[in-house]
Amino acid sequence: MNTTTTTLASVPRVREPVAPRTALAATAEPPWVRRTLVGLALAFLSFFLFVPLFAVFFEAFKKGVDVYLAAITEPDAVSAIWLTLIATGISVPLNLVFGVSAAWAIAKFDFRGKNVLLTLIDLPFSVSPVIAGLIYVLIFGLQGWFGESLRDHDLKVIFAVPGIVLATVFVTFPFVARELIPLMQAQGQEQEEAARVLGASGWQMFWRVTLPNVKWALLYGVILCNARAMGEFGAVSVVSGHIRGQTNTMPLHIEILYNEYQFAAAFAVASLLALLALVTLALKYAVEQRVKKQKRSASDRNE
């Protein structure tokens, strides 16, 4: 017993590693630094986000609810709202189909020209919307490549609804694809290959395997695409012609009202876009949490 006790006592204890003080000091900031950074962030958000947002609603209701309702229900405003909804209602489904198709092709298949397709998807991010509008004018305008042919067939693209839709589609088509591609690439092809082995067709794989796995990222991309479509100004401004009551979307109508010193009416219509932005932020946050959770689960499965 004495020998055993002596032997155990002579064995040195293994001490748990302790993080060096210098390492802890490198990752832990003093309280005054954290408070300063938080204060600067709050001041920045207040100055560039909260104050302008408050100013929009304050100016919109400054002259009363009756003036506000009159501004958003007068014929030109209603026409601008409907045109915005029409352009958005056409461009978002088109971008939805394109985004899903492009993401599925890029993430699930290898083919020649794959990098070219990725570059083209990012094109609206690198080209100014005004330049995009000018390109459509050069192609479909009266003096453009197809101008005479369109005129002979009594078709109008520029300074009409089709031109507005084309411009809106161009500036918004990367959003859905860019949300789906990273997620589909992270998920890999194992589930689709298993479905193929079990005899599933291409459509069955898409509807029962691929689409359920990316539904939250798809919804997130649609939300961003919808918000950009309703608030687009540059490209639409070039191709619309600013015809009041016919080709003015909500952003263009706001510009005209503001230039005519109708500030209450301008801020009233602007408040509708501000409400859209707030709803978009709320939906974006909710869906973003689901997307992050889905991406983490996909990465865990691959590991």
C-alpha cells in the first residue's frame, strides 16, 4: 500500500493549458473602446437611416391625412403605382425562372462556357443602369438597330411599357441566381445522384430534391429582386420618356413632383416606397436566418 501510494503521489499532475494573457488581450478590447464603436455605429445609423426615414414620413403627413391620401390617389400617382406593379410583376417571375435555371445549370453540371455565364450574371452589378438604358435606346429606339422594323409593324418599345420592363429585368436578374448558386454548390450533387439511381426523372429531381433544399434562398433572392425592381430609377428613367400618367413609375413620379415643388405629394408617394423598404428589411432578416441555417446544415453534411 505504501509503495502504491508513493508511486501515485510521485506522478506529476497534468495541468490544463491556459491561454496566454497576450492572446486574451489581443481579442478583448477595453470597455471604452466597445462603447465608442457602438456609439459611432448608432450615430451613423441615426444620421443616414433613421433621421431620413423619419423625415420622409414627417413631410408626408405634415399637411394632414387628407392631403396625403389625395397625393397617393390622384390619377398620375395611381398610374405610376400600377406601372411599377406591372413592371415588377413581369420582371420578378422572369428573373425567378432565369435565376433558378442558371443556378441549377452552374451548380449541378459542368459545361463549356460556364465561367462566361457567371460573368454575364454579374454584368448588371458592373454596368451603370443609365448605360443599360442607353443600350436599349440604341437597339430599340427609332434610330436604333430595330427601330425601322418596329415602326413598320407599329410596335413601340422605348418610351413604352415594354422598354420599362426590359430595363427592369436587366438590372434585377442577378439577384435570384446569386443567392442560389453558392447554396447549390455547397449542397453538392449527392442527393440528385441518389434520386437518379432510384429512377427519378429530371423534373422529379428538381421538384422533390433540389427545390425544397433551396426554397429559403430562393425566397430571399425574390425579395431582393422585388425591392430593386420597384425602386429602380436610372435605367427606367432613360427608356421611359417621362410621359406623365403613362410611362412614369413611382420613383420617376416622385422626381417630377419634387421638381415641381409639390413636396407633400412627393414625400407621400415616397413614403410608399419607404414602407416597401421596411417590409423588405423585415422579410430579408427573417429569411436570412433561415438561409444561414440551411447553409450551415449543407456544409455539415458535406463534412
